[in-house]
Amino acid sequence: MAESSPEPPARQPVRVKAPSIRDVARLAGVSHQTVSRVLNNHPSIRSETKARVQKVMDDLQYRPNRAARVLATSRSRIIGVITAASSQYGPASSLQAIEQAAREKGYFVNTVNVDGSDRESLERGLNHLLDQSVEGLIVIAPQVLAFHMFAELKVSLPFVTLQSTGSNDEQALSVDQISGARRATRHLIEQGHRMIVHVAGPQDWFEAEARAQGFALEMAAAGLVAPAPVLGDWTALSGAALGRTLARQRAAVPPAERFTAIFSANDQMALGLIHGLAIEGVSVPGDVSIVGFDDMPEARFFLPPLTTIRQDFAELGRRSIALLLGDLDEESPEAGAIVPDLIVRGSTAPPRG
């Protein structure tokens, strides 16, 4: 019986070696140190050299080994962001601006969302970022409890906190929410309104507290009585419910005692207020003027277009990174609170009669 021929050995998969930094250097005709400088955007590299090295990297589909770079240089080029409110427009816009500013400086951003009322959640988020070898932290924790919990943690890295009002803390960046609220209230007063309602955000938020404070200060400065804030939850849904309630209360008192203007602590609640008032037959700005806060992109498309306070989130992101890198790279950080601007549109007008 003829012997069967042996089966050919199984073909082993061919492993293609990923291109290395030395492969890039050889094909580009430069040293591997020069390739490293290109990867790190070193200012000493000539534009022609950078373009040649970049072309070789693109042709080879070279991707730097980030873990190896961290071990070799102790630089991850990663900034960690802890946020406890990324679903809200203001914090979400702050995060987007920070990411853009970081990219422009050659950094990446690693973000963790935490529960602003849970210390364990905050600690887990912080430990996760530390495990990623982040070089610094930015903390977006607008709730009072979340901010105080972070302040109690021992953080060895450079960090910046976003706060709503001025602070003597060199690691705090602030937007002057009080000034913005005063400008919104002053605009209504200058138009002739004397009975003004403030629809506030949740009182465990720095921004809500500061905007309510600014409203009260400006009313007092004009010799007017500031009624107690009406509390919402930042959403248009809460604004709509409050709009209907306020409209009914307004209808139940004599015309001389009716409020003629509302300062809303954010644009979403202002949108709901316009809707709720309209359902009850109260027109904006014919019967009641409304000012919002934030200048969300849709604010100019409200009906009527919303007068509001604009926060410069791009500037906020730029200053956040500049302040943080002032610790990291010994650059001069920028200080001083960012002052919001008043944007006047169709939702405000002098009171009737």
C-alpha cells in the first residue's frame, strides 16, 4: 500500500512589523531625534523638514507609540478634565472650548463624567485620569458639593478649577456671573421695568447662586424691591411650567401690581417661559420682557429672538489651557474674571403704558 504523502506544514501568518521612528528617519534623511521633535511640534524644526518628515510618516502610516513616548519623555501630552455636568449647555460648551484650545497647543483631552453628589464617583474619575498619565487637570464642577469634595482631595498634579465668581485661588478661573446678571437686570430697569421676576437655576449650583445675587444687587442699586427668586431646574420644561404659573399669578392681581419683566438664569428656561406665557395669553415682549443667560446658538431663533447674556466659551477654554500650561510649561498664565456681554434682541421692550 502506497504511503500517503505528509501534509504540508500549516502556513504561519506573516507578521508585518510596524514602521518605527528610525524607519521614518532613514527615509526622510534625518535623525530620529529630528523625527521626535516633529512629533512634539518643536519650534526649532524648519517647515521644509517638518513637511518632509510628515510626508514619510503619512506614506508609512506611522503612528507613534504613545506609551513608549511617555516612558521615554515623561510627557503624555494629555490633559484630564473632570466634569459633573456635561449634559448642561454651559459646562458642555466649556468642555468643547477646552478641547479646541488644548489641540491648538498640541495636547489631547481625556474626559471623565462624575456624579457631582458622590465623592466615590469623583475619586474614581480622578484615579482613572491619573492612571492615564495626564499632565494636568481641569475641573468643571459647577455644583457646590462637587467643588468642595474635589477641594478636599489631595491632588499632586497642576490643576485649574472653573468657578463662577472671582477667587483669590491662583488655580481658579472665573466667569463674572454676578456682573452678567447685573447687566441683564440693568437692561430691564433702563427700559423702564420696575417689577421684575428672577427665575433662578438650582441653588446648589454656583452659577445659579451668583446670578441670583447679581439680580438682587442691581435691583437694590436702583432702589427696587427684588422678590424672592422662582426656582427652576435649567430645563425648558421647568420654564414652561413656571411660565404658566407666573402668568396665572399675574392675571390675579391688579394691573398696577403685575410684573412686566423676567430675568431667566439661562436660555433654556427662557424658551420654556416664552412658551408657557403664550399658552396663558401673555405675549413677549408686548406684556412681559424676558432676558436669558448664555446665548446658546438657538437663542436668536426663538420667537421672539432672545435678549441674553453671552458667555465667551472660546475665551474660557483658551484661558483654562493657558493657566494650566502656565504651571506645566512655565508660561505666564492669564488672570482676571471673564465678563459676559449683553446681546439685545426682540424679547425685551419698554413696558406698556
